[in-house]
Amino acid sequence: MSVQTDSAGGDVTGGDRTGVAGLALKPALEAVLMVVDEPATEEHLARILQRPKRVVADALRELADEYTVQGRGFELRLVAGGWRFYTRPEYAEAVEGFVLDGQVARLTQAALETLAVVAYRQPVSRSRVSAVRGVNCDGVMRTLLQRGLVEEAGAEPETGAILYRTTNYFLERMGLRGLDELPELAPFLPEADAIEAETLEGVPSFDPDAPDAPGSEHTAD
């Protein structure tokens, strides 16, 4: 028996359908996405709502377009392989004022620099990150691990050192679909010709054995 759907993804015929499969698709997607704590994949949503993945994917993109056309204060984004609601950037000041209420909960400059090195050089060891930055980064790396922004990614075959990479949570917080969306760094560097040839992403290297190498950084993050 064929089943027709209305513009919201619900059935207009086939009244024998019951349960989740009988719900209007777009409102059901909205209800689920309102409670997710991480981006939900199309496969997962399709399984939960008992619909074909293609139908769910089309409905998600239609919802995203509708929110944009309507000028809503939120948007539906495809980030880190899944879909999730986000507030629009132009309303960030209002949201920050409500959520933070005067409290600052941001990463320190040292943590941001360390995270950038990991993002562009991953998988990478702590010693290599320290060499790139020119300072010891053990404390900062622990902070990034605790916040779920980086994770262990095996060991370096030659030395046995633990390697680190960014997580899906990092992509989510940065609003990226994947690492290929990381911006190129070369245009922002003052001396592009000083960058290591092997460092295609534009992160400068540091030789810890050089005579003028800076000392270790012990500042708390």
C-alpha cells in the first residue's frame, strides 16, 4: 500500500501507521534535536524515527533552509558528521550575556596555541607540540584532555611516545564538518618563507636543541 506525505513529512494517507513511524517527520526531528547533547547523524535519526535515511536527510536540509528564510535566532547545522541546533552568530552577545552572566569560561592563550598545533599537526606527540611552541605544554595538554578537546591516538612507532589528535567535540565546538574545513594559516603568518617545508599547514617548527632556545613554560593554564 502506498503512503503519501504532507509538506511536514507526516502521513496524509495510510492511517494504519502507528507509533514513531506515524509521526510527522519534521516536527519529530525538531523534538529529537532539541534534546541531543551532541550532533545526531542522519543514520541514527532515520533509525529512531523509522524512516529512510534519504527522506530524513532531505527533511533536515529543508528545515535548515526554512529557519534561514524565516530569520530565526537559531539554525540547524551539519557539524562533525551530525545535525544539531545552534544559535546564530549575530545573536552571540545576547546568548553569552545570559549563559555566562559575567563569568569567563574560555581557554587561555597557551591552551589555544597548543590546541592549534595539535589540530594542524595531528597525530602529534607532546614533545613535538612543545618543540613547535618553544615551551613545555604538559599542563596545557592535560587541560585539553580533561575538556574533551583532544584525545590519545596511539603511539609513535619510533619512540613509543603517545600521540594526540582533536576530537569530534573539538569539531562541534569549532562548528566544523571535518578537519578539511580548518582555515589555512599561511596567509596570517608574517614570514611564510620561514615555515618548515614539511609543515604544509603553516605551523612553524622549533628546534629545542638550538643555542637560543627559550626555556620551559611553567605558567598554569
